[in-house]
Amino acid sequence: MNKVFSSAREALSDVMTDGQTIAVGGFGLCGIPEALILAVKNLGVQNLTAISNNAGVDDFGLGILLASRQVKKMIASYVGENKEFERQYLAGELELEFTPQGTLAEKLRAGGCGIPAFFTKTGVGTIVADGKEMREFDGRQYVMERSLVADISLVKAWKADRAGNLVYRYTARNFNPVVAMAGRITVVEVEEIVENGALDPDEIHTPGIYVHRIVLNPHPEKRIEQRTLSPATA
């Protein structure tokens, strides 16, 4: 089975429509599917709900979809580093479902496993629990969280075979595995594609059953959010 498409635009053009929910891998700017995000922008789809740990920066990552006003709602755990995100939210132009980071990861994992909801202590007694079902277990209060399933998941991996088995590299693994699980259609951007059978089964992080389409981007930009350098020494 060959799941490889010739470009990010080709991989998305027949499956993306207005009003969809997309889940996007990455943590900050580490491990973001930058070519796929740009393709979403260029396709011009509107009124998207975006699930992601954060929203990139003003001119890169999900920040470019905020700048083009294609996102109507964010489900995220971190909202810093993006002035346009802040401006739109404070102006009432962008909906935000603020979710604790571990809860967000579990909501995506549960969605990928077919688990509709789960209980957690995280957020009890805070605005995170407002309007949600509470239940007591062993004398402690827990809040019920609904799982997340996206219409389209956009994922960044280091390497894939043509069947869609994925290998992530170092910290770029972050949210990408659970985002891959949670998509009804999962599209993956990779730096290298190998033939089926070339990957050692023990090195595969996401099995190909979760992956529907693959795009090659051999030279991603890989920006650093805040580059800090030590002062030069004599």
C-alpha cells in the first residue's frame, strides 16, 4: 500500500472543507507540520476549530492561520508567544477552550482509542471544571472530560515507510503520536520516506493503521521560538 502524495496541497485539497476540526502536532515550534499548515492556509478553508498545544508564533506555524482569520476556535493549553492570538481572544474574535496540557494529551489519546470520556482530578475547583460533570471516587472529586476526535489530523514525523509507519525524532515526538491517533483522516509530513520493511518494528512509534496520507518535506525550516546565545568569550 502506497499512501504517499506528491505535495501537501494534493494530500489535503479533496478532504478539507470549511468548518472542520483539525488537530495539529507539535510543541511550540518543535515538531510542527509546517508544510501542511501552509497548505491549509493556501486552500483558504474557513471557520476551523484547531486543536493544538499552542498556536505557533505570529508568522509561523498555526500563527499564519490566525493571521489569515481561518481559525474561529482554539482548543489549546498554552496561549503565549502569539500576539495575534492574544489580540483576537481579548477582542472577542476568537473562541478559546483552555485545557490543561496533560488533559489535552489524554483527550486526544482517548479519542484515538474510542474512549468517549474520562475522569481526572486536574482542574477540579477551577474554571476548567465549570459546567462539567463531577463525580466522587474514593472520597475525592473528579471532573469528566470528553475526548477529542478531529476531522483532519496534521502530523510531523521524521521518517515513514509507504504504509505509514512513523518514526519521530527526539522531542519532536511530543504531541504528534496522540494527534495521529485522534484524526478521522491523518495526514503526515515527513523528512524521509523508506520502502516497506525497511523500518525495524521496534523503532516504529506510530503504526500505519493510524495514517492515511504522507507528504515528503525533506528540508523543513525548523525554527526555534526564542534563540538564546551565550556571550562570546575571548
